[in-house]
Amino acid sequence: MISKDKIIKEINFKTSRSSGSGGQNVNKVSTKVELRFDIENSQLLSDYEKNRLNTKLKNRISNDGILILTSDSERTQLGNKRKVLELFFELIENALKKPKKRIKTKPTKASREKRLKNKKIQSEKKRLRNLG
């Protein structure tokens, strides 16, 4: 797995004022934190990892290939920075995790009987509709 200390050096943070209600604190303090990570220009990621991140996180990546995450749920900038970093590492870890290989199994006798029973019930319903 990628070292957290090294990857933090490739992350850019941007702060701004949070939106919505919250009184004076929202209006005068920049607590919203935006994390930007340039996947394409990362020195730590291999090409395979870059492709995997691009496919798994495509909804969170801009057209420029930059992963953008924001947090404005906490009252402090530090709290939001911690939260967005937590989310970032969780997303990266899950995206790079290799999926388990599916082991093919045959349906059990009970599951086959249950499926056939449900099919009979469904066909009976439809048959009764046609009689009506």
C-alpha cells in the first residue's frame, strides 16, 4: 500500500467559506476544505493503480484528471481537513483493493425448490388474471 506521508505531499488543499446557515462563524471563517489530488501526475502511483482509480472513482474526478473531495460539516478548518483526508484514504484504499474471485457454486436443492414454488405462484396469479 502507498505511504500516507508521501502521498500527502502530492495533495493540495484549498479553503473557503462554508455555505448555508450557521450564523456569524460561517460568514467570517473559512472552514470548508477542498482536497485536490492529481492522479495522472502522481509520482507514487503505478499506471495500473492510476487506471484503477480512474475507473472506480470516475464520478469524483474532474475532466482534468483531478480527484476533488470537499468537507464543510465541521465547525473548524482542522476538523474538516481531518475528515476529508479520512475520506480520501478510505476511497483510495477501497478503489485499489483487489476484488475477491467468485467461486462458482451450484444452487442447493432447497433453493431450486423455492424458485420453482415461486414460479408456480406467479404463473397461477397470471392465469387467474386472464380468467377475470
